[in-house]
Amino acid sequence: MENLPETLYVDPTEEFPTAGAESAERARIDRSNDIALVLWNSKDVPFILLQEISKAYTLLSPPTLISMKEATRVCNALALIQAMASHPDTKMQMVRAQLPVYIYPFLNTCEKGIKQLDYLRLTSLGVMGALVKVDDANSPEIIHFLLETEVVPLCLRCIEMGGELAKTVSVLVISKILLYEEGQRYCGTFPERFYVISHALANIVNQFHGKPSLQLLKHILTCFLILSEVSRACDALTKCYPARLRDPVYLNFVCGNVSVRRLADQVLQNLTDHR
């Protein structure tokens, strides 16, 4: 990454000149926005970042070939790509250049318990999450791109292979896709596709030990809520909705938040009304 201009470097220990936390956060966001624009508009920088990523492809099989140092180098490049994916003026240019596709190999790894792959998987998911996090006029085009390039099976792979944080971001991406009609058609039209997605979500719930992450549970319930509002999908969902999420005692235990409990109750209401 030595070819990157010095203006891109942000010292994590640097003191903000402002006293208040609010001003410091504003300064951090402004600086992050500047970085995204500088990255995209600097000559050859996107190409250099893609070089950093693509050099790691051959080290993924077998996965033991990639060292922590090499994985960290790729994660640094992915973090800069995430900055561009977060910025409204650069993320669409990224999507139209199909740059996110170069990240997909890191989402498609099949091995558990290898720390280097976990870091690569999670950092790659961060890019996908950044693309869908903010709903705006460009969101339908982004969703179309992600569906066309088959990101949903990759998110399902990350749900299966990743830890709690990887699961959370993967389910967030799926929930954002489901907000759009094209996403609902993709997930609810074909029975095989619907069952793969619903079973992946149900498996997460069935594997919870103790109280789960509220964010993860909220994203799962959001997915189920949207599916319960799609008539054809709701028919099938009544048969495969997790028993745990039908149990008031369990819901009282895991839903430590009023909005999350409201989501759970609404899904159950939709399933009951559809009978």
C-alpha cells in the first residue's frame, strides 16, 4: 500500500482539536468522507486496492497458506474499500464498476475456526453492510446488483461459517434486501430458495445459548416479519417458524427490548391471521 498518498493516513492516536465528543465525532465523519473521495479520485488507487485483494486469492486454498500478516494486509485494503462503500458519492461508482465482486471469494470460504479467514470474512461483510446500510434513491440499483451477483448465498455461507458478528452483518444484508420488492421476489418466489433462507435463520435461533445479541435477534425477526407479509412465503413460514420464537416464556427471556418484542409479536400475529 506504499503507493497511496500520505493524505490517506489517519493516525488512530491523534487528538481531536475540539473539546466535545460531538465535535470529535463530526470531525471523524468528515475525515472519513474525505478519505472516500480521495481514494476513489486518486489515480490508480482503486486498482492498487484490487491488486492487494487479488494477490490473496491463491492463498485461500488450502486456507492454511494465508498468514495473519497477509490477511491483515488484505483487511486494510478492504477497510479502505468499505470507506468508499459508505460514501454516497463513491458507492454507486463502485457498484457500477462491479468492484464488490472482487470481495466475494472471501465470503465463500468454507472453513471454521481459522482466525485469518474469520477476519477476512468479517471485513468483507463490512463492505456489503456499508453498501446497504443507508436507504436512498440508489438503493434499488444496489439491491439489484447484489441479487444479480448472488450475494444472498454468500451471506448464507457466512451465517453457517462465521461467528456472531459475521452472522449479524449477514442477516442485516438479507433484511435490507428483503425490504425491496425485487428482494422479496428473489427470496419468496421459489420454494427451494425460501426454505434455504428461512432454515438458515431458524438454525441461528435454535443454536442460541443464553441471551442472544439483541441486534442479531432484531435482524432475524425483521427478515421473518417481511416474509410473513408476503402471502406465498407466509404459507410456508407457518410450518418452519422456530418453535422458540412462538414460546412466550422464551420471548420474555430474550427480548430485553420493547421494539424487539414488538417485532416478535407482529410476526406471530401475521402467522396467526394467515391461517
